Amino acid sequence: MNGIASMVRMSVVCAVTLILGFAAPIAAPQGKPLVNVRFADQIGSEADYANVWVADALGYFAEEGIKIDRKTFSNGPEGLLHLANGEIDMMVGGLAPFMQAAARGQDFKMLMSVTKYNAPLVGKRDYKAYKDLNGKVVGSPGLGTVQDAVLSYVEKTQNIKFKRVFAKVSEFGTMVDKGEVEAFISWEPAAATALKQNPKLHYIAQLPPIKNAESLELIAHPQFVKDHPQAVAGFVRATVRGIEWIKKNPKQKTAEIVAKKMNDPTAVPVVLNAMNSIIVTDPRVDMPSTRIILQTIADAGKIPPEYAKDIDGWIGKYIDYSYLERAEKSLK
């Protein structure tokens, strides 16, 4: 009878799995201790890392013997400070702050790209394009962010100028109502959340004017890579599995997982809107847009100009695709 009961229980689990459309989380392999990975992200950024959170929800990290210890900061530069201090093992953050940190001497391993685009411009419905904001006050999540680099690129290429105000992305919607800013550039799903909360707002430009704009990458502290190479390999492999799952399933299912990570299951429409601002299924750094972004921050004086003379060679010192290549090979 015990065997029959076990078979019945297994059948029920399988049926529930099929109904939900994804596998239930699986514990770490028996006898294999979980490696605790202190992982940094940013406020209002869950959709940006949909591939990571999908992998987490489906148990892919647990299968690799990894437990994510999530640490949330205001922006990428703040997370980088904690990484430099050895308080963070791995993080996803922006290309611009990563390479500005590299220019200051900070070391890390860039393991894969996680997100493209991710710099929507939101503001009052009176504004229809970047050029309409010439001379206006525009909110930015801070110097050193990819989003601020996009503003600098627009100023340079469209011969316009913004009056910047820096704040947390979660504050911008209220700042528009108070008249403190006319528009703001943000990341997702913070931007889509602001639209839901304030019907006076709309996407002025949901995508930045840079094709396949490189936004976020996964990096690891060199000491963590040295001490836990298998955990690093497992983290990349789990994230690649998350990418493959997203490719094969309707956006609705991804949005449901991300909404749960936001602790708001009703936020599915918000996430679906946010997913139109990002690409989370291309694991390699887009070099054409990377050259534009890094040249832009060099022109703005945020990195020494000599680093822009050979951008491919410079960033190539930090990119390590060996874990990605191993993951892709193992999943074929």
C-alpha cells in the first residue's frame, strides 16, 4: 500500500506541475551542501533579471547547490561598493557603472549579459520625444548608471540639454506630480509601476535610441570565483536555463513568476508592459552598443579617455565566457 500511495502522490505532483506549466522547485542534490551566494540587485528591477528569477522559481539554482541571499540596493554603483568590500559575491548591474569601477581599479569577472535596453523614458503626456525635453528637468537614477549614460548620448547626438535631478527610481512618479521633474529615465519594472500608479504618465520613449543597447551583466568577485568555481558555473548554468525557459514559454508565465518575486501577484500586467522595454534572452555582451555607451561616458569625463581607445581590448580583460560556453555546451 505504501508503494501505491507514493505513486499516487507522485502522480498528483506531476499533474500540478503540468497545470502550472513549470517544474516545482527542487532541493539541492542529497548530501550536497548549498553554497550561499550573496547576490546584489537594485530597487524596482525584478523584470530586468527575469532570467535569474525564473531560474530561482523553477529550482534551477537549488539543483546546482546554490542558495541566493538577495541584497537590494538603490542602484548599481551602490552594489559595486559592497562587492568591492567583499560583502557581495555576485551581482547583476549596469555596463556603465561596472566599467567606471574597472577604470578606478576594481576587479571582477563579467560572466554573461543579462539584459538589453532597459532605459525607458517616462513623463507627462505633453512630451512625445526626447527633443521635447530640451532644457527641461529630467530625473536620473544617478551618475554612473546606464540610464544616465543614455541621457548623455541623447544630449550629444540630438544637440539638446537636460537639467538632471538624481533620485531613487521609486520616487520619480511622485516627483512628476510635485512638479520637481517633467520626465525621468528609469529601469523596469519601476517605470511600468509608475505608469500604473499615475495615469498622467506615459512612455515617451520605451526603448533608448541605441540598437540592442547593452544594459546589465552578471559579474562575480574574483575571490568568490577562486573559492567557489563550481558555484559560479552553476549560477551561470541556472541562468541560461532560465533564458531557455523564457524563450519557450508565453510571456504571461514569465510575468507571473516576476510578479511573485515583486511580492505582488496582481502586478502581472505591469510586468508584461515592462517586458516590452527589455530583452532578457541574449547572454552575450552586445559590442556595437557597448562601444557607443563607453565612448559616451568617456566623452562625459566619467572614465579616462585612454580607455575608449581600445574598448574591445579593455572590456575583454573582464569578460570571461568560459562558464557560459560550458553551460551552453552542457544544455545542448
